[in-house]
Amino acid sequence: MRTDCHQHLWPPSLLAALRARRTPPRLDGWTLHLPGEPPCALDPAAHDVAARAAAEAADGTGRALVSLSSPLGLEHLPGEEAQPLLDAWHEGAVELPEPFRVWAAAGVTDLDPGALAKTLRHERVVGLQLPATALADPRAVERLAPLLAECELADKPVLVHPGPAPAGDHAALPPWWPALVPYVQQLHAAWLAWHVAGRARHPRLRTAFVALAGLAPLHHERLAARGGALGPLDPLVHYESSSYGPRAIDALVRVVGVDPLVLGTDRPYAQPFEAADLPGFGAAFAHALTTTNPAHLLDGSPR
């Protein structure tokens, strides 16, 4: 089954909840206001459920996994403020039509592993998305152990996604700055923190880092030069392909191989590359990226 492991589609319940807020993160009509980014005009068509479902059918997608946008910062809000927004996400997302499935979200300021365990039991929930900002160093990974343990117990994976950009005056910065600077830095930190503190504590937990972990594995030579080591490849760590194309994919394959890579588009913010555009890989690679490897991520199916 062709699987797109990473998309964003906000159901009406979440849109209404964001529009009801008077402070960021909030929506004013279709303009998104965040503390760490300039106001962003959203395309209403990007969150048209029927149109998005039709587009996935046209692409032959069997499963499209949608997630709450962690750069919104909802997971980092205090529990009493975060929970109504997370509830609005879950209640609307699990009602999305085929082929959509859902990454759960959980508060990372006030942890509630019991609520997460209940959410993970829903048949349309494939796992948990966590913001990379909540996994920024080994101690942060250890702090989230109650949430990670629930995913491991449920045998469902964790998707690590960039979190909110730092608040500040962004008027002089180009609009792509958050995606290219803090997002990538966050993914690097979370990837390293997971390898230092996560795997030993959660030996059976499958994880995926969006955007190829910001290409963190390509820094293995610098890591070695500074006294660290990539070590044996972790077969339960995956790399989702969104926002990157043939050159980055080819470079990462040379370090981690083909098996950990999974397709993700990050729709509506980016579009997928075609596997045929990757010289020398061909149909077998396309099948691994879109079908075999995502099955291993989601349910541990043999590669």
C-alpha cells in the first residue's frame, strides 16, 4: 500500500479552536499568527477535506498520515490551555475520510500519559507526533519517557517534527527562514539526543524523523572528529523525505542505506519528488520508499 507518512490537514474543529483564540498561536480568518514567525496567509483550498481526499485518490495513495503542525506550539502550552486544542485536533482528525490516518498529539509541558494511551487505542491513530523542541537534549528525552513508554507499549511509532521557532522580531528575515534555520537545528538536536538517551531506554520503539532529520546523519564525519560516533545503524529509526529531493536522498542513502527511508510530502507545504527522478534507484527503490519501509515503521512488518 502506497503510504505518505507526513501531511497536514486541519479539520474544521481545529480551525474553529484556533480562530477562537486571542493570542498566538491563533487564526484570524486564514492568517496564521505564531510568536516565532511572521503572519502567514494560508490557502483555504489546502484544508478543503474533499479536495485533498480527491487528490490522494488521484495519486494512488492508500494511506495519508496527517499530523498537527508542531510549529504551532500547541503541545508546549500549559496543560489547561493545550488540552482543548489537542482535543479539537483529535476529534476532527479521526473523522477525516479515507485515505487519511492520524498522528496523535500530546502536551509536553504537563504530561498526561493516560490521555495519550486512550488516544493511541483509536483504530485511526497510527502513532504519536512529538515536537523536536521537546527532545532537544538527552535530559529532555528522559523527561518524556512516560509518553514514549506509552507508544512502546501500544507498539505504535513516534514521528519527530520541528517545533515552534523562537519568538522574536522576524520582520527582517525572509519567510523561509524558520524552515531552514531553527527547524533544521531542532531536528539535528533531537536526532542526536535520541541516539544518546532514547534507544537505550526504549529499545522497541520505532521512530521517524521528518525532513531526513535535517540531514543530521550526514554529519557523522564531524561527529567522529569531535569524539563521537554514529555507531551501528539503528534499524528502528526512519527518515521521512519531505522538502528534500534526489540529491539529498542520494546523499543520505550513502550513509544509512535504503531501508530507513519513508515517503512523506509535507502537503500542503511541499510536494513530493518522483522516485524516477533519482538516478540509479528505479522501481525497487520507489516501492521500498512508498510501501515496504512505511509498513515497517507503522507496524513492524518485515522489510
